[in-house]
Amino acid sequence: MEQNTKFNFKKKVVRYSKIYGFGRTYVKIAGRLRKNPLPIRFPISILKKKKKNVAIIGCGQFAFATISYFLKHKFGDIIFGAFDVNESHSKGLVKYYKGKVFTDAESLIKNSNVSYVYIASNHATHTDYAIKALNENKIVYVEKPISVTKNQLNDLILAAKGKQIFVGYNRPFSPAIQTIKPFLEQVKKRKPLSLNCFITGHKIPKDHWYRNFDEGTRVCGNIGHWLDLSIHLLAAIGLPSYLTVSIHASSKKEKDDNLNITLVSDREDIISIMLSSREEPFEGINETINLQHAHTIAKIDDFRRLTIWNRETLIKKRYFRKDAGHKNAILQPFNKKGMVRNFDEVIVSTQLMLEITEAIRSDRNEFVFNIN
Ligand SMILES: NC(=O)c1ccc[n+]([C@@H]2O[C@H](COP(=O)([O-])OP(=O)(O)OC[C@H]3O[C@@H](n4cnc5c(N)ncnc54)[C@H](O)[C@@H]3O)[C@@H](O)[C@H]2O)c1
């Protein structure tokens, strides 16, 4: 058994390096081994000397191996301070990324050295931290979901007025989606969109915090990504007035997992999202996205390959280093003239996500979602 685990670990490192590159794989391992720090701090960034003005709230695996990785990769050691309710997590993060540990979030947010606040804590706390940081006029990046209740969302919308807030829904920032979008946008008279997303997700244990009632179900934890992508693609061709939402779960005991969500609009768009998580996928999450819109047909194979057909045009791309858009999503606060997401779209996708969450909890399989 012991040998088998080691063998699997080695295979996983090799396989992840082929998918994400060696540097990112190294940092993913470093994130897991924080108590026994690895000797080299990848990515190496000796010449990059930007002001240390970033705060990290919630120092789990995503903050360590993705958010902080891409910040260091681009700017060097710009993390000023970090807070986590589990101090060993914040200590491990600042040791690797050369910042200070804070024992409460408020003093970190209020610190005058801090201009940017990145929030990657548990889902139920995102809104509260984001509002605190917005009220201090900090530039806020909040991981998905932005809110897990309608009250939270309404409070956040008010707090975000006239402020700078960026959200961690990354798929719209992937090169695959960026390549497809102009084909959709160039069609003058609105045509309906057909979109299908099949996701093999992580198998999340019953006692994992994602499953706590207050954290908003797996719909808020995961499916929000493809609901948000759907709204983003619909917005590219013109949002419909409403969506008829149908939900089919394979089990009555676990209604937010192994399920299919279908959205049909008043403009004849049809979208199907299936999440399957029967066993843990060895290479992590895997997704296949297919769409047709007017003369465009597109297939995204796990953000590693893209094919687009448009009449006689054929585009084929391979992405060595799977690119689901994390880097560009994370760098939004620094990228004011470049790729930045329209917050109004995220509000619509969050409203849809929260309606689906409520429907699943109250055993409703079908309802109409109005888009204002
Ligand atoms: N965009 C993506 O593709 C993507 C992928 C994975 C995770 N995420 C998001 O990143 C966030 C963190 O996920 P993770 O995978 O790193 O989980 P994780 O469990 O590794 O980390 C969560 C961290 O939050 C800390 N925490 C818990 N309660 C807190 C509180 N009240 N205040 C501050 N910190 C608190 C925990 O101690 C832990 O260190 C989640 O919002 C998750 O949805 C996004």
C-alpha cells in the first residue's frame, strides 16, 4: 500500500508536469508540504521588485499554488501579509512568499501598505471580507462564489458601487474562450447558442467543508463556474430575457452532485451542464465543452485543445500548459486596460446560481429565471 502511494505520487508529478509544466507542479507540491518547506522558491523572480502591497485572506491550496504563484511569477514577492483562521496555513504561505502573518483580517485589510486584497477563504466568508475591503477602498479580488445567499449578494452589490472588484471565475479568461468569442460576436443578427459542458469533477468527501450547509452546496462551490461561463457566452451574443431551468440529479440522497442542469432561453438558446464525480480523477478536474452558434462549431478538450470550424475556416490549437484562464483572472486587478470582467455579468450568473441552489434544496426540478 505504502509503495503504491509513492508510485502514484511519482506518476502524478510526471503527469501534472506534462499538463501544467514543472514550475506550477512544484508549487502545487510546495503548497501541500508547507510544514516541510521545499528548498527552492519557484517561480524564481529575483529581478522583479514591485511594492509589497497585496493581502491574502484564506491561505489554503488555491491561495498558495495558484493565486500567489501567478502574482510572484508576474511581479515577484509582492505579498505584504496574509491571514487565515488556521495560522499554520498563513505561516506556511508567508514563509514561501516572504510576507507577514496577521492574526486578524481587519488589521490586515486596514493596513496602509495594502492596496490589493485577495480573498480565497471558505465560501460563506467571501462577501463579508470583500465588503470590509471595499469599504476601506482597497482593490478587491474575490474567489468564486462571490456570495452564497441573496442577502449577501445584495449587500455586496451595494458595497461594490463605484469601487474596484474582480472575481475569480477564470474560464472566460482562457485562451480557448477568448479565441471562440469573436466568432460569436461577429454575427450581426442574434442567433441561438447551443452549449454543452461535461465535467468530471473532484470527488468531494461528505465531511469536506464545501459540503457544509452554510457554504452553499456544490452548485455554489463548483457548478457556478459553468453557469458563469454560460452567462458570459450568452452576453457575447446578447442576453435573453429569461431562462427555463431544469435540474436532474441521479440520486435523491445527493442532489447537488452527479447531476444535469439544462437552461433554455426565450431566444431558443439551449445549454446543458453535467457534473459527474463518481471517483476522484487522477489528473484532477477534466471538462469537455462543445458549442454551436450560427456557422461556428467549437470543441474545447479540457483547455488543452481547441478546434473551431467556421464555414471553410478551421482552427486547431494545443495548449501545452493546460490554460483554464487562472493567470489572466488573477491578474485582473493589475490589468485595468486589458482583460477585465464585467461585474454585472457575474451578478447575473450568481443570481442564477443562488436560484438553482434554492431549487435543489426545496426539491424543485424546474423554474423560470428572469434576467433583468
Ligand atoms: N477558480 C478556481 O478554479 C478555484 C479552484 C479551487 C479553489 N477555488 C476557490 O478558492 C477558495 C479556497 O479554496 P481551496 O481549494 O484553497 O480550499 P482550502 O480548504 O485549501 O483553503 C481554504 C482556506 O480558508 C481558510 N479559512 C476557513 N475559514 C476562514 C475564515 N473565516 N477566514 C479566513 N480563512 C478561513 C482555511 O483555513 C483554509 O486555509 C474557495 O473559494 C474555492 O472555491 C477556486
